[in-house]
Amino acid sequence: MLQYKCIVEKINLNSSQIVDDKDYWTNEKKYNEPYDGKFMSLKLIEQVSNNQMKLINLKAHGLKAAPRGPMQIKDSNLLKYIETYFTDNNQSDFFPEMVKECDTENEGVKKTIIVNKYERSSKARENAVKFHGLNCIVCDLNFKEMYGEIGEDFIHIHHLIPIHKIGQNYKINYKKDLVPVCPNCHSMLHRKFEGKEPTIEQLKQMIDK
């Protein structure tokens, strides 16, 4: 069950002030009907998909039924459980696109890093892990074997076709398009060498040398 932590940025918005969501409607007639009422804008803070936050586990710790809208958590045990496990080690697909160095040689000066995060499909990631496993395809690192319980189920997923080159209608093939990699190898796969990002095989050869 995919869950989101958000903050309310604006309230009492009218239909002309909200994001056009036409792409998510299957009934064009309904989409073209006038909007009534007020809306709010939310800012995504964190996205979570892990076993501890599945509905069956939330119900085992005090949740009475599946949430169908805003709700206030009054059960202190449930709240503590959610605060403990509302974390997603998988949300780590951040890569710097440009680093702007300051001209000065003084240590400790600020540097600007511009980072883009492209939306990832949690279901595609889940299928890729089931198919490929949790070992890094480049260096074979397994985080649970290395770090114990804290490393359980942790791995990055690398898109063999860059995510920014995938069209809106492209359907991810988790067997061919996605592979598990550790954060170190993932960073190196996005680091250009001789003008190009290395392939999986090229990175393996670099490690062997």
C-alpha cells in the first residue's frame, strides 16, 4: 500500500487555481463538468511503501478500517507505530545533474547542487526485486548480509533506459528495463566517463581492474 506524507500549502482554492488533472480521467464528460466547492494544494514530503505499513499490519496495531479520507489518529499505540515505520529506504532516486563550483579556493564555501527526482513506479520496483533479487547486479552486494536487519529489503533500482527519456505512454518492462544496484554502483552508473554514462558491463570491468 503506497502512502504519502504531505503538508497543506494553500486552502480555499477554486477550480481555476488547481492543477489540470485531465490525464487521470477516464470519463471525459465528467471531467468537463464544472467543479464546485473548494480545493487545497498539498506538497509531497515523503512517499512510503514497505511491509510494516501494509493495511494488515496497521490494523494489527490499532487501525479499525481502511482510511477513506482525512482522519485523526487518536490511538497512541497506532500513532507511535506509524511514526516508527513511516519510512521508505527505497526513495533514494536522487542524482545531481549539475554541480556549480565556487571560483574561490577557500575550504568550507557553499556549493550549489541542482537535483532532479523523476517519479518512479513502486509496483515496477517491487516486481523487479521479485524477479532479479536484492543483490547488486554490478558488485553483488547484499545489504542484509552486510549490515544485518537494518539492510533488509534495501536496494536501489536502476533504469537501463533513462527515466527522462521514457515517454508518458511507455510501459516499463521490469525484467528488461530495471536492475537492482547498490547506491555506490548506482551513482557510478550515472557518472559520465569519457562523455558517456557507463553500462553495467563496463562498470563490472572497471571493478575487475
